[in-house]
Amino acid sequence: MKQVELNESVYARNDNIAQRVRHRLDAQGIRLFNLLGTPGSGKTTLLEQLLRQDAAHIAVIEGDLFTDEDAQRIRACGVQAVQLNTQGACHLEADAIEAALDQFNLDGITTIIIDNVGNLVCTAEFALGEHKRIAVISVTEGNDKPRKYPLIFQTSDLVVLNKMDLLPYTNFDPVRFAQDVHELNPRAKIVHCSAVHGDGVQKLREDMMRD
């Protein structure tokens, strides 16, 4: 019983801070997107492609266990990037996002994108004040992800099916994948992409910005 009460307290505190983050950004006219996926799903490459299409007015929060390598990649695209290292924790929490906001010069910024820690479990459990949640899954990961990790699909507004250029070399079934996603979340929009080639990235951007 003590453990259950502790977990409820942790989530309640996080949710309160997430609401505070959301209110702050709403007041400033800034939209926050939370990019989720496994290590190697192509989140950072996808983010780089989004920035190559339009880096103006965007800032990025990079979440990783260690190193600032991804933040360096993002800064090379000409945008502000704050690196958050969790030192082994498998997710970001709202208080870290709130602190990261204070490190930006937000003048002229209209969009902030969180490149969350590579994980399909813990990251789905913590609200960060985001306006939209985007799950990135690659065809090389297999069809079973919606059935094995339902929460991330139930809570995502957009699902990016990435590495479509590799589809002919896998046994991945996009139709079955879409069926499984929509059984969990009928409102989820699925976007096919090849981040390394930039295919589908403009469509993703349009869906991100659509209310």
C-alpha cells in the first residue's frame, strides 16, 4: 500500500508541474511537442529533417541518459538546444522541462520539440505539458509494438512509421500495424516517413501544426 501511495504522489506532482508548463507556454503562444520512441527508431534524424525544412522559431529539448551528442547535432541545424541528461533514468519529467525553459531565449520562439529518452514504457507515463505527443516506430522493430506497449499508442496524437525505405527488407505489415494502433487509439494519425531521405516529413509537419 505504501508503494502505491508513493506512485500516485509522484504522478500527481508531475501532472501539476506539467499543467504549469502548459499554461506558461499557452500564455507565450508556444506549442510543445513530445517526440517518443525507442533508441534507434530515428527520432533525432526525423527531428533534423523537420529542422532542415523550417528551423525558424523552433527550440529543442534533448533527453538522453548520458552525453550531449544529440544536442550537438541539433545545434548544427541552427537552433537552440538544451540537453537534459537523466543519469540512468528512463524518462523525462515535467520539472526538468520547466527548468529547461528558463535556459532558452524564447523571443520569437513559437515551437519547442522534446526529443525524449529512448523508451516505449516510462516516457508514456509522464505528461510534460505537451500540446501533442508523437510516437516514432520504425519498420525494423516489428509489428508487435502496439500490442506489447499499448500505453504509448493510446496516449499519442501522431504515430510516425519510420524507415519506410527499409520495408521491402522486412516482414513488417503496415496494414496490421495500423489496425492494432487504431484499436488502441482510433483518433491517432499515422504518418509514413523515411527520415534519412526526408520522405513524409512535410506531411508530418503539417499534421503536427494542425489543430
